[in-house]
Amino acid sequence: MGYVPLEKLLDRSGESIYKLVVLASRRALEIAEGQPKLVEANATVKPSTVALMEIASGKVKYQKAKPEK
């Protein structure tokens, strides 16, 4: 699976493309640094695509940051 439809991703990122890009880039960096993948993907799939696949499947979700006290 190389293509993940945008419609599947926007509702999981707070309806914001900016939040989606930030979420996917942070998760892709984690995967590139050695964190385990949460979805099945062969070794040739790029970390950014795996991150989008994880978001589409609901395994990675956007959470609003809690304010610091």
C-alpha cells in the first residue's frame, strides 16, 4: 500500500492538514530512529508512508497538547 487517501487521514488529525503533516512527520522520525511499526509493512516502505498508514488505521492519533502549569 503506497497511497493513503487524504479523506481517511483528515478526520484523524483534527481536520487540519497542518496537524496531519506534523503528526506524520513526528511518527516517521520515530520509525526511522528504530521504533517498531504498528502496521504490517515490508522493509522497502518508507517511514513517512508507514506513518500515514498508521494514522489511517487509527493506531496513531492526534491529541491536543496539555497546557503546562
